[in-house]
Amino acid sequence: MVSLASYIISILHHLFLLCIFLSRLVGSTSSYPSMEPLCHAEERMALLRFREGFEILKTASHGPSAYPKIQSWKLQGDGSTDCCSWDGVYCDQQTGHVDSLDLSSSFLYGSIDSESSLFSLSHLHSLNLADNHFNYSFIPSKIASLSRLLHLNLSSSVFSGQIPSEILKLSNLTSLDLSFNVNFSSLENLLKLETPDLRSLAGNLTNLEVLDLSMVNISSAIPDLMTKLFFLSTLGLRKCGLYGEIPIGIFQLPSLLILDVGRNRKLRGHVPEIVSSSLKLEELRLDYTDISGKLPDSIMKLKSLRILDINYCLFSGFIPATVSNMTTLTTLDLSRNYFSGKVPPLASMSQLSYLSLANNNFTGKISASFANLTSLTYLDLSTNKFSGIVPLWLMNLTYLTHLDLSFNQLMHGSVPKSLSQLQNLEYLSLSHANLSGTIEEDIFLSLKKLTYLQLSHNTLSLVDNNKTNTTLPQFKYLALSECNTRKFPSFLQFQDELEDLFLDLNQIEGLIPEWIWNKSRESMNSVWLGGNQLTGFDHNPGVLPWTRLRVLDLSDNMMEGPPPVLPASTLAFFASGNRMTGEISPLICNAKTLIVLEMSNNNLVGEIPSCLGNSSHDLMILNLKGNHFKGIIPEMSSEGLTMLDLSQNQLQGKVPRSLANCTLLQVLDLGDNQIDDSFPLWLGTLPELQVLILRSNMFHGTIENHTTNSEFPKLRIIDLYNNSFAGDLPLEHFKNCDAMKFKVDKLAYMDVIVLPSIAGWILSVDYTMTITNKGVKLLYEKVSNLITFVDLSSNKFTGKIPDSMESFKNLHFLNLSNNVLNGAIPPSTGNLTALESFDISKNILTGEIPPQLAGLGFLAIFNVSFNHLTGPIPQGKQFSSFQNDSYKGNMALCGSPLSRKCGEQPTPSPPLSSEEDSDSDPFLNVVDVIILSIGFGSGLVVGIVYGDKLATKCCKYVSICFFSKLLK
């Protein structure tokens, strides 16, 4: 009864207000003539002066309905003198004062400051300058003079700097939008809210109904005071650098329609139980945050919710079954979380147009309830554990434009022909989906709107029907990697708009046909043909004619003849593992933006073009390993150089001093050449250098031990094997190598990430390295930050092994063999607790093997042969696995595994044979290859492969990450 009385009182109250409004409306129409008053002269002149401060620039606005509104502002001539009739100007009907100014999307370009005549329009209630270009102006403090403002919109208009404290004086504001003021080239935020801060703003502007500060640098927690803004209907705090816990009360604001706190990676918290079913929330965007926990069953009480976006958060558990009752949803994005189990039925979501469940751990068959989602235009189920077949009911989803089922565990089945009925499909990805069998290309070629097709890495065989007509879809992205294709698909002859073409890892033989480079000349960005059996070009075009080419991959084929001449636009060229001959054309110097050049393991000759070192400041990777280059190494001045591998050539001369300017250099491999130089100690100043390989050259001289605290700070791999270095061991130079002293907290791999101006993918090139250690080849498919390696063997180093090396507690491999070292093995080597391989053979070391070495729990290879060691061999742990060959040539050693018992007189051992005196150890001859694969746990996993069953050719490893959205 009480609720009914309240309801009646409320109706009477609204009727009373309606009567007042109607009476005022009648009074106003009878008190004034029908003609509206002209605007005030001083306001007209203020507007004209404001107009004079700007130019019309078509690129200043991006809205689809943009037009130059101020062009209609004229004082005389054809234009009206009544400014109230000008575009974007609105006046009070009673007073004639300008009370609203809407110049959004007006192509305005120029600066604004406190002297602007705009601030003389003191009667303004609404000011909208959104979607223009104010040239990085600060928001003028004079904004406070517009004290009657109710609505202020300066979004997307290239304002910068601190938001002035004067904005807090606009206490009548009900709408404030300062969002998306960004640098268009870098997408960095331009505005910041520090003084005042978010707390001050919430405490002063208490009437706000709309607050959008998206992409304003706030860098604070969300204050609890925000939960007191009871009138808020829209709260946008996207990509603001927010951190800490999101206040629970934010979700309970009674008038809130839109809540967007996405892209704040350090924002934590959880979605609370929804207590009231009267909440009006329509959009909830929490994407790219660290908000976690489970979705509550009570989320179904948000009966008006249209958009739920929690993509890339930390949610876990099952999707609550109550989600199926959220019938108003049009967008549901749960991707990149830790959800698991089966997806509940969603058949009742008839309005759903966007559904993404990608990158979770969902299992079971793809729910048949999806067949009822006939409004879907976007469906992404990729990177889960869905099983079963590609469902036939997909044909019901006739509005689909985007379908992604990639990276699942579907049953070995083929692609259903019913897919050809999805005539609106533009994007289709079925890669890594465990599909098999033959597939008719007609299924896809009948989809006239299809521009993106990804079928890679299945066991499919594409049937080429030799299409000859031109009524085919025009692909922009086509990926048929590892599809058992034996020839270039014939329909490619009719593709004129291709941007990215992937045909790598197939069985395509013979020549690359001429029509490949005659098509898509103006659009092609990347061509991937690696891992086939291609032998060359049919009618070699000289310079490849693709005018926008960024990436070309010809690696691991059988390409013969000289390498192709690259277009000037090329960023990356992969041609390793071929049979190319001749010289690198000097025309390669035209590719001034070249980032990656990989041509290792070919038969190239001549000198390395000097321009590769000094004309391209963008060059990051230069890999010419395993060719026949001669001459000197050119000067290297590329500021971005991170990897330089010129090993296994016939290069001479000295290491160029210009490398000291390559401050980003991480890998330098000059091994197996004829370089005649002293040790390049000046490389120690390179702050990022991690790998230094100078093995098998003609380096010579002592390495002086005058050190500084800045030497080799990140070095983790050094290989000086087989040179003529002399003097004391240079370990003092590496005392600052933290990688050899401290364990790493997080696994990482050495790579180069390249982001070309190609929308949609990132190219990541991993470093690949082979280290040979006395007949053992160590193939590192990826070089992780866990690997630490020192090889100073086969030189002329003298003196003792220093005690100072005990600080290398994270060193995994140490080889000091085949030198002239003397004295005892320091007991402190027992502190090298991470050591897995320790070789000090073929020296003149004396004394006993320290018993402390028995505590090295990871030691897998140990060799002290051919020294003058005496006494008992330590027992226990790893030492029980070492054989006689580890100790041979030491007459006075005793104990297991040797047959000589301690206390017996030693018998003279025969002199070293020429074979034993070589760099090859008999106990290692059985091993051809050791492959080290780095796991995600602790330590290294070492697999030993016997015989010659495994090829040791280094391959190129390229990762490509695809993304569809940078910002929503």
C-alpha cells in the first residue's frame, strides 16, 4: 500500500512540472514576435575574430560528416549578418545571446590560447570543439570565464599538457569530454591530469553526468569519491595509466549507462555481485586490465547490458550459465582470459552480433546453440581446445563477415562445403585447427567478399581447379603455409590486390613464375616462399617490381644464381639456406630502410657492400654467415644494429672500430674467418652486448687486465676458441657480467621485433646460434637469457685459474682446455653451482681434484684429461656418471671409475697420440649433436642425439603475431 501511494505522488509531481513547463512555453510564444532576435554585434565580431585564427585543413578532422562550418560565417555579401543563423552557432531565443557553439569536425587547424575571443562569449552553455587539430595547444586557463558552461567537449582535438585547475571552477558542468587527445603518429596521450588530480575533479564537479577522460594520463588510483557522482551516466577512463583496486561502488552507480576503464594494465579488482536488478548499465568495458576472479552468476541482473568486453583480463573459472539470460547483449568479448569448461547455451541471445571466446581453455564440441545466433557478424573461437568437426550449422549464420576457428583440436576432418554459403564472409581463419584431407578451392573462391583467408599448418591438400575466369574474390591476405601444395595455385594469376602471400613450408618445385611479380605490383607488402624446393626465377626481372614490398622470404629453398635486386621499400629479406652464387648487387644500397638481411649458408662471393654498414641507420640484423666473402669487414655505423653474424667466411683485416657506435648491438659473431687483430677490448663499452664469438681466427696477443666497471655488463656468451691469445686468463674483464653471476627471474629470448607499416601483424625474428665445442655442435634454435657460456680453449693462455671466477655462480658452460694453465684447480670452482659442462683438459694443472666439485648437482660433462693431477677422484652425485675418458692422461689419479685404487703406484701412461693431441676428445666422438631446448621451468633440458640422424643446419625462426584491434 505504501509503494502504491508513493507511485501516485510521483505521478502527480511530474504532472505539476509539466503544467509549469507548458505555461512558460505559452507565455514565451505570446510575449515575443515570431521572428527570432538577431545576435549581439559584439558576439558576432568575437566569432569572426575566432575564425581568423584558424585555417581550413582537410586532415584536421576525421569524422565522416566533417565539413568546414566557419566558411558560412560572413559579415556581409552573400552571408547573413545574423550569427545565430551561422553553422554551428545557436542562440537563446529570448535574449539573442550565443549560448551554444558546436564546431566539431570542422577541419579547424591552428592554436588557441587565453587571448582568444572565444572566451568573451560569456553566455555559452555548451562548447563543442571535438575532432579538430589545435596544434598541441594547452587548454587555456581562461576557460574558467565561461562559468555558465554545462557541456564541454574538447575530445580528439590535439590539445596537450596539464589540464588547468581553472576547469574546476566550472561547477555547473554536467558533461566533460577531454578524451582521445593523442599524437596521431605515436598514439601517445597528450593531456595529463596531475594538478588537479582525479580526486579534485570528482570533488568539485559533482553535477557531472558524462565524464570522459579516455587517453588522458592520470596515473593514479580511482578515488572512492568517484562513487559519489550519483548522476553519472557515462564514465570513460580508457588508457589513463590507472592502477590499484577499482572501487566496487563504481559498478553500483544508479544512473550509470556506460563504464569504460579498459587499457589500464595495472588496474586490479573484480566484478562484484550485482545486487539490484534496477541498474541501467548498457556498456561494460574492462578490457586490457588485471581485473580477475570469476564472473558472478548475478551478472544476468544487468538486463540492459548491450556490450560486455572483458578481453585480455585475468578472469577464470566457468562462464556462468546465467549469461544465456542476457538477451540484450549485442557484443560479448571474453577473449584472452583463463576461462575453462564448456560454453553454456547461448541460443537466447538473438541480438548478439559480436562473439569472441578466443584464447581461453574452453573444451568440448562447438556448441550447437550458436546456430541460433543468426545476427552474428563476428565469431572468434580461436586458440581453445574445442573438439569435433567444423560444424555444418555454420551455414545458418549468413550475416557472418569474420570467422576464426584456428588453433583448436578439431577432429581430423576437412572443411565443409557449406562454408561456401556464407556469402558475406570477409575474414576466414582455420589455421592450426588439426584439419586434414583434400579441400576444393571452389569453397573459398565462391565467397566473393572474402579478402582474408588463413588455412596454414593443417594436413590439408588444396585441390587446384585451374580457375581461369576473373570473377574471383580479390584477396588481400592469403596464407596457405604447410598445405602440401606442389605448385603455385592458378587463381593467383587473377589476384591484383594481394598484400600478404604465405606459401612457405610447402613442396613447390621449380621456378617462380613470371606472373607472380606482375600481379599486385602496387599492393604487395610481403611474400613468404621459404621452405619449398624453388630453384630460381622464370625470366628474372632484375629489380623485383613490387613497389610497396616490405618482406620477402626465399629461405631454405634451392635458389640458384645471383640474389634478386630488392625494391627500395624492402624492410626484410630472408634468403638463407639456398645455393645462390655471385655477388650481392650494389643496388641493394637503394633499400635504405632495410632492417633485416639474412643470406647465410649460400655460395656468395666478393666483398660485403660497404653501404650495408654506413648507409642504413635502420639495419638491425645482418646475417651473411656461411658464404665465401673476402676482404675486410666494412665500417658499421647503423644505430639500430642488434645482430651481426659474418661467421664462416674468409674475411680478413681487423674488427672495425665503428662497431663501438652500435650501442644496441646484442650479438657479434665473427667466428671462422681470417681476422688478424688483438682482442677488441673496446667492445666492452657496448651496453647491450650479450654474445661475442671470435672463434677460429688469427687473433693474438695478451688481453690486459686493466678493467673498468662498465666492461661487458650484459655479456653471457663468449667464444674465443682456436686463436693465439696469450698471457693470463682474461676473466677479470667479465667480472661485471651480471648474467654469469645472477639467476634471471623471467625467461626471455633474444629476438628483434619489427613493426612495419603493415596493419595487422608484428614480425619477430629470433636469433639462432650454433656453437661447436670439441666436435659437439650446440644448436640453439632460440637463444634464451638462461644460457651462459665461456670458451677460451685452444689458445696459449698461461698462469693459474683465478679464484675470482667463483663469482660466476650462473655460468653453465666453461671450457679452458688446450692451453698452458698450471697450478691447482681452485676449490672455489665448487661455488659454480649452475655449471653443466666443465672442460680443463690438456693443460699442465697439478694437485688434486677439489672434493667441492662433487657438490655441482647439474654437472653433465666433466673433463680434466691430460694434466698432471694426483690423488683421489671425488665420488657421489654427478661424478658417478663420468667415465675413464674424463681423467685419462693423469698418471697419479686414483679411484672410481679408474681401475687404479688409491694407494697403488701409478703406471706410466703412453704419450699423447696425434689424435689425442687434437681438439677432438675421444669421449665426445660418439656425440654428433647436442640440442639445448630451454623449458619454462628451472635449469636447462639437455637432449643428446647419437649418430647422424639429425641435420644441424640452422634455420630461420620467424614469429608473426596477428592482431585486429589496437584500440576499441
